[in-house]
Amino acid sequence: MIELALTAAGSQRIRFAISPLEEAVGAVQTLLGLRGHPVHLPWLSGAPSLGELDVPELTAVLSARHYTTEFLSPPPESPETTVEAQLSAVRATPSEQVALELAMVDADLGGLPHDPAVARDLLADQLEAVWHALLARDWPALRGLLAADIAHRTRLLGESGAARVLDSLHPNVRLAGTSVLVDVRSRARLEIDARGLLLVPAAFAWPSVGVVTVPPWQTTLLYPARGIASLWAPPLAASEALAGVVGRTRARLLTMLDRPAATTDLAGQLQLAPATVSANLTALHAAGLLACSRNRHRVLYFRTTLGDALLTGKL
């Protein structure tokens, strides 16, 4: 059991963020068979093997069953954190921190360079290669799923408070008094400092929950994102009848927006210019077929009841 004690200062800063590198780490561990959920089988069927990726040192680190380092997926700053920013943070990790964390990994790391700075840079290069090979193409859909989870829980936080949000993250997470209790094999008690508690949804976390506890990283709770069952499902085809009424692009957008998504995410999935997607979303919103909510700097669109009725032909 890990106990995260919410101090007076720490309890005021419970926030969400998205970690591209946590997904990359999770993807590799899914290929290794250490993580996994049946919903990822469609992704696995099209993913290259680790042998094809040729990342033996990274594979060795991530094959550990209990501890795989924090510096390879440093806690993100916000829901807008990019993979480029995280990779820069990995490469900037002090050598002594790298050495400390690699020494904790419960796997055979005999193939890693002895110099921690050289090992860090090698692992960062391999992590970047993994990102491009496994996730870059699917990132708009993945990011949309994670952003939708954050939007849902942010609304829940405003409506019902922190206890309701924390209790909803995972069956092994609950708020007891002024402490967040996480039922895992590790045993530790940490006081949440003024940086607060960072909550990070992860698609490849299923079905587990994890906690970043190693200093100096911000205390972070990694939990399975909502809606994972629909992530790799083939998109519904917009009907020709609907396309004939609202246009093919608007019909596709209506079909895709069964969960909230931002303009840039939709543009990436449709391979259209953001300005084109924005204009179509504005038109659908004006017609009452879409609603929107703001999550920090991002506007998330989703279908209204009227949009659902139009899509299903129940108007």
C-alpha cells in the first residue's frame, strides 16, 4: 500500500496532465507481454516486433517487473506536453539521477554502457525511435482519448469534489481522510508537497495503476484512461444519406465525435487542415449538432442529443 498524504499546500494542487512517453513505455511493455488488455489486440496485430525495432537496451530496462525508472517518462507539465518536450527532459536528466534509477531496475542491464550519461542518451534515442515506430501515427486518436478522460474528470471535480474524482480513478485508489491510498505491492508513505498531486491518464496502463514516488520527481498517479474499449475500433462510416445532407466532412466529424476531441486532434485523424476542420465544427456547433467545453487552452467538441439523433436517423 502506498499512502499519499495530502498536506495543506499539496491538497490545493490536484491537476491533470498527458504523458506521451508514458504511452511509449506502456506500448513497449505491452509488446513484452508485461502490460496488456484485450482491447489492444488490434494494435498489437499491426505493430512491429521489438526485434524489428532493434532497441535492446530499452527493452532490457522495460522488461523489469517492478521498477523501470522514472526518467524515461518524466512527469509531464500539462495536458499540452509534447513528446519533444519530454524527450528533451529525458536527455537533460542529471547523470547521478540516471545512475540512481538504473540501479533500482530489477532486470539484467549488463548491455547498457557503464557511463550513465551515455546510457541515458542511448535510451532516449531508442525511446524516440519507439515513439515514431509505434505511436506517432495513432497519437491524435490516443491524445483525444486522454483529453476526453481529463475533460470528464475535470467536470466531476467541479461538480462533486476531489474525493469523488480520486475514488473514480481505479478500484485500487481511494481517499481516506486526508490521504490517497493506492493498493499496490510497494509500501511507502509520502507527503504531497506544494507541487501537488499530478494525475495522468494512460491508455496502455490497463488494467493497472502506478505511482511515481522517487525524488525529485513530482508525485504522480498513473491510472487507466476511460473509453479504452473504443480506441482501436474501426471508425463508423458516415452514411451516404447523412453526407448528402450535411456534406462528407461534416458527416465524418459527427460520426467521430462520440467522445470529446479538439480541432487539431480531428485534423490529424482526418488528414485535413485545422482551419478546414474548425470551419466545419463551427457550422455543426451553430446548428446545435455539437456542443463544446474548454479544457485549459483546448476547446473540446462532442455531439449533442440532436447530433446523436441525426446520426442514428431518429430525428
